[in-house]
Amino acid sequence: MPRLNYYITTTADINLKDFPELRLTKQTQLTALKIWLANLVKYEDKVIAFSRSKNQIVDEMTNPLRVGYSSINNVWDRLSEANLIKSKAGVPRWLKDEQEQFIQPELSSATSTKKLLKLCNALKITKDSIKEIKSPVHVRMRDWKNKKLTTYKPTPYTKETERLMREYCNYLNNQKIKFEDKVFEDIHLHRTYSNRRDNLFQFGGRSGGEWMSLKEKERNEITINGKKTISIDMHCSQLSILYKASTGDYLDPADDAYKIDGIDKKFRPVIKRWLLIMLNVSYKGVGLAMSNFNKKQDKEFQSLYAELLTEYKPVEITNKIIERHKSVNHLFCLGATMGQHYAWLEANMVFNVAHQCCLYHDVPCLTVHDEYIVPRNGKDTLEMLMYSTGLDSDIYKSVELKL
């Protein structure tokens, strides 16, 4: 499913009077209409996803025509009302069902109709009239407070990341990636960073394709070029990368990082989440963060959590995990900012592995956070790369944060 492409418009000479049924009155609406028409013609018969969120106000780097969310949304509304598109409203992240469980979020969408395409053709809005204003970017910076995209000055790191992601996405778009009857195409991944600590590109940077919306069991049904795939996770990904940074070696895959002396192995799911939280909050905040996480989990997890707390106080569990991982425990409980830096380290490693897998070994590779999806005959290549790929110290500088 392509996303609404803000980088294209139509060069056809049209005005608001050409679409009287839309009742548009502003020049900004005409600009938004041209973007919509270019997308609806280019992605003919395909579902185009977009966000109606106010946070989609973007700068000229990611939105060259500087079209605000209100114009984009308004034109979508008018096209829907005039039956010129098939539309579907999205599901916001905060929406819950009757059981107070979060509903799977979903973007809003639009699909062209024969009526619209006929009208566009009459106005000479064809694929030949579609113009790309500038090359789309893969690197985005988001304000960590208001969550809106912001401008930034390119750095050696952003330039290298743009190159890597452009080559990676181009490669994926030359493969046939399917789930059931759905084909993943027009793949354009964004790496989104958080502007903490004077806009350094060292926080966040994760990305994800449309396949990330699939459930784990569904992802196992993905095929690439007609071949069945296999899903492989890097063992304790973030923790293992911290071991590499501190000791020079990754965590031994045979070493269960969530096995804690004195704590029954049945509590492993709780300990796993506990450790991950310790990488993202302060020492004093671990107990509360874990309690809040527990409230959103299923009954099985909540039962394990409650039973564990009958045997140990939260601070005792935290201390046991700290004792278990002496080599890297100086990197625990340093707060959300460092947690975002660890996510940055992981994202860089993941996409470097995926890029090498695709571009240097011709093994198609999809990513879902720390999970890799490859054709089954590419398993050995991927596992070799997972534990041998490094980061260029001239580009991926993490020394500033004193790891």
C-alpha cells in the first residue's frame, strides 16, 4: 500500500473551476488537490494510505509544497463526498474497544474511481503530467516534545543513511514481496529520529514497512519472489549490542539473558520486559513503569507479574538483573534519552545487516525492529551477517554519549 506522496504534483493547467463539485475556494486547496490527483493517477486502483493527524504539518524537506494537514484532509473529505474516491477513515492509536483494550491503529486511505480517472484524463491529468518536485527523503527528525517533524541540516551520518536506505528500498522494490493476495510495493521507508540533546542524530532512527502491521503468525506467511520465508531475531538485540560496545563481544546466543539466579524460569516473560524497561527509565522509575506496562497486558502476563511480586519487591528484581549483567550494568537505568540512543544503535545495526544482506549477497531481507525476514535459503547468510557486521566509527559516532 503506497503512502500519500507529497513529492509529486501534476503539471496540468487546472483551476478550482474544473472541479465545481468539490466547492474548493482557496489556492492552498488547489495545491493539495494537485497532490491528491497526482497520487490517485499514479497509484491507479491502489489503496493510498495517509495520516489525518495534526502532527503531519511538515517542513519543505519532507513536504516541498508546504501543504498543511487541513488542506490535505479537506480535499480528501470533498473527494469522498463527491464519490470521486473510495475512502476509509483511519483508527487512531488512542482508541479502545468495549473491553478497554487498544484497537489496532490504521491509517486513513483513498482509492481512485473510474469516474475520477475519466475526469482527470479529460483535463490531461495523466501519468505523463506527473512531476516529482524533489527526491523523497528517508531521514526525518521529529521534535521529542510535540512529536512534529522538524527541519535539520544534513550531516555525514544523514547522508550515509540516505544512501543506505535509498539503495535498500530500491532493491526491495525490485522483489515480489507478498502476503496472501497482498503485494508490498512502492516501498519507501523513513528513519525517524528524536531531536534530543541539541538535534544530535543519535536517538531513535527506527523504521518499518507495511508488513509490520501484520501479526507475528501472519508475517510467517510472507513470500519473497515466490519463496517461503523464515523469521530470525538477533538474540537479546539491544542488550547484545551493549555487550559488544562494552566488552568487544556480542552476548553469547546460548546465554539466556533473562535467566536470573533464584527466580523461576516461568517468570521469564516478565523478566524480559523488566530488563527492557531498565534500558529506558531511571532506577527509581523501573517499578512504576513496569506496573503501568502490566496493566495493558493479557491475564496470563498479569498473573505471572502478580505472583512474582509476592516473592520479591520490585527493587529486588531490578537489583538481581543488575547483578546478573555486571559487564553492562553501568548502562542500565540511565533514563529515556539513553534508551532512545540504544534504540539508535540497534536500528543502525539492523539496517546495516539488511543492506548488506540485500546489496552484497542478493538475499532479500525485511526488518521488524530486531527481527529479520528472509527466504529460507538465506538463513545462513543472515546469521553470519548478524554477528559480523560492524558500524563505521567515522559515521556512527556514539562516543559522545560515553558508552
